[in-house]
Amino acid sequence: MIDYTFWAVAIVAVLLVGLSKSGLVGSMGMVAVPLLSLVMPARDATGMMLPVLLAMDAIAVWVYRKEANWHVLWIMLPGALVGTILGWLLWSIVTDAQVLLAVGIITVLFMLDALLPIRKRLPDTPPSRVWGGLWGAVAGITSFISHTGGPPFQIYTLPLRMAPTVYAATTAFFFAIVNTMKLVPFFFLGTLSVSNLELSAILIPVGLIGVAIGVYLVRRISAKAFYTIAYLLILLLGIKILYDGIMGVFFAGAA
């Protein structure tokens, strides 16, 4: 029997990630795992999304293949590698409920940051290796656990005021490399199961459609109203996921 709720949620989540990869809606890609966590275990959602993300990364890298800021990438990628390893180690000792709690906390905190927005009030920072390595590591950890590496990446890169196409290209290359790093750990953790890969194969075309739509729309519409509505919805979603995580971690044995 077809689970229409699951497929509706999965298609919306993957379309939003595709739009994010195009540069239309920025860090909206972080919605995928929190949204999918409503209809499947968070760990399975993370594993299922990885091949979908890699397919979209390939398109984004090809589109922006000549415009990435490799100085920024070389600053952040060593930290991202460390963060990926730390995420792997944490994954082996945390429970599904704890992963859900982490996703909720990450979602709520970064959505509050996007809505307030705190980052715009911070002074500009030079592309220092320490600062870039720190946020690269945080992006590596959060990307590994729940594919939510976008906000930590943005904390370092947005104040650098790169040209929009250079920023989009740098983002595309960073996450293509980080997501590739995750393949081997995800395989050994068992998240790339046959069932998850079957779901990935079905959803990859949906993600590519999202990228195509985003590329078409990025220069044709104003995203201001969309951002406001989308971030508010994600904040509400994050609160729901956070509530579920708290209940699972702290009150699972109650009653």
C-alpha cells in the first residue's frame, strides 16, 4: 500500500533541497532531515538523503565549475574533515532520539539566527584560518549528523561579501566535497541500506527538478517574501522536532 503522507513529505523536502542547491533559497536545504523525521527515523532520513544530495551537488558543481573561491575552501575543508570524523564518532554512541534532539536544536537555533538576524550585526571578519577552520568543523559535524551544515558554513562565508555567483560556487564545491567524505562512514554505519538507496533512486529526479526550477527562477522572482514564510515554517517544524527529541531523550521511560 502506498504511503501518500510519506511521499508527499519526501517530495516537498527534496524539492526544497533542490531549490537550495540552485542558490534560490540559501540554507533551506537544512529542512530535509527535520521534515523527513516526521515520517521516518532521523538516521534513515540522513542516509537516504546522501545520494540525492550528491546527485544535486554534481549538477551545481558543473554549473559553477569555474567560479569557486578556492582560498576560502582550503581554509574550511581541513576543519570539515575533522568535523566529519567527529560526527562519525558521535553517530556510533548516540541514539535515534538524541539525533532527533540535535536536529531540533540545530534547526531552531539557526532559524532564529536567520530571522533575527544575528549574523548581520556582527563585524566583518577577515578569512582567518582559525575562524574558518572552526566553522568548517562545525559544518562538518552538523552536515554528518543531519545534513545541516549550511548555517555554520554561512556564519564564516557571508561576512566575506563574495559576489553571488562566487558564493554559490564556493558553497557548491564545499558541500560536494563534504558529502563525498561522508560516503565511506555512512556505508559502514549501515545508513546506505538497500531500502534507503531505492528511495534515493526514486527521489533523485525530484531533486534535479528542484535544481532546474531554482536555476530558472533565481533571476526572475524576489525571494524576500518566500524567505520570510519559509523560515517561519521551518522554525515551527524545528520546534516540533525539538519537542519530539526532548520527549524521546528525557521522557521515553515515563508512564
